[in-house]
Amino acid sequence: MGSGKVSAARMEEFTVQLVKDNNAEVVVVSLGTKGTFWADRETSGYIMSPVIEVNSAVGAGDSMVAGIVYGLINYENNYEAVVCGVAAGTAATITPGTELCRQRRYR
């Protein structure tokens, strides 16, 4: 049996194929500190996460999804929406414990 790990190349291929086969319009794969891979019908690529001190990963995935949804509503393309999600997920990791990031802290 294998280790259960999937190579980056295989993950990219599978992600892009999901879109090509019309199983999804956009696919986003969070890779934690290694960034995020995403694909839509026109393009695909990596968005690197900023290097920060991680205080907690609690809520980071949920925050990323919420940021992507916000981006899909407010921005013109999928790339910008995923960048918004990466920012929201990253912001959640800089707060301690279960506390989530608040926009007013960073203005």
C-alpha cells in the first residue's frame, strides 16, 4: 500500500480534469503552508500563502471558504476570489485559539 500522499503533478492534473469534464466550474485545493492550487475553465495556478507566525489553525478552512464566497460575490474573476479566500484563511491563523480575525484590527 502507498503512503496515501498524492504528488503535486497528479493533484494538479486531477483538479484541472474535474473542470474539463464539467464536474465543477472552479476547484480550489488548500495545501496549507504550501499555498493553494485552483483551476477554472480558463486558467489554473498556485497562490502562495504569506509567511506568518501561525497561532492556531482553528477555523482557517472555514474562513478560506467564506473568503472565496465573498470574493465570488464582490470581484470580477475566480483568481481574485481565491486570493480573497487565501487572505481570510491566513488571517484566521494569526489569531490565538478559536478567536477569528476581525477586519477592524488591521485597518
